[in-house]
Amino acid sequence: MGKGVAPVGAMDELIAAAVSKVERMPGDADGERARRRAEAVRAMDERLVTIVKRGVDALLDKKAEKLVVLKLEELTAMSDYFVLASATNERQAQALSDAIEEALKKEGRRPNSIEGYERAAWILLDYGDVVFHVFHDEARRFYGLARLWGDAPDLTRDFQGA
């Protein structure tokens, strides 16, 4: 054996002693990491709820109808929330879409994509964790997203008037 190299058995004992010491340390690194991770998740959830609230408030200010907020996080990885709203005509659908964009821009958020704005039968504003769907009544009945995601918890009451 070379100078300063512990025999294999002794090395195992050193490792076991070090592991034992770490396990006994109060406020250990794993516990602290888990606590910080939980705090980060809670903060992210709060920011996400704020985004949904701002979008819902903007929709209600512009007289959106049949508002529904679905929480999808347990059902799919594509988005945490779907917000569905109806408009009586294409012009109102565009106004609702514009109101969402303006409200969330104030929160420092921009949509990843916007689909269907020109035709305005179904406008989709994708903010990643939250997707807003603004429908003309006929398109909403045809696509039936509320039925499709019927297993998702309906949190509409939690966000109206918030």
C-alpha cells in the first residue's frame, strides 16, 4: 500500500462514520434542501394563482359569460389551469383576449402563443401553466372542453370576485 492510503476495511469504516455523522446533524442539508424546495413550490403556486386571478378579473370586467376555471395539474403535464370563457360575438371575444393580455402584461407575463384571434370563434392564449380559452358560444358547445376535462376540479368560485 502507498503512503497515506488507508486499507480497504478502514476506508469503509471512515465512510460509515461520516455518513452516520451527517445523519445525526441537526438541520441537515437534505432537510434544508427539502424545506427550500417546498418554499419555492409554494411561491410558484402563489404566482400562478395571481396570474389566474388577474386573467379572470379581466374577463369579468369585459362581461365574459360562462366562466369556468379548471385545475388540471393532477391530470396532465401540459398546463396547471384552463380558464374557459364565452363571448356573445367575435368582437367581444377579441376584446376579452385583449383584456387578458393587457392584465397579464402588467404582471410581467406574455403569452407563449395566441391562436384563433382573427376568426375569434375560439381564441387560445397559452401562458404555459395557464391556458385561457375564449369562445364564441357556438364553438364552445361544439368543442366541449368542460366536458372533455370533466374530471378536473372546478375552481371557478375560488376565483370569481377575487
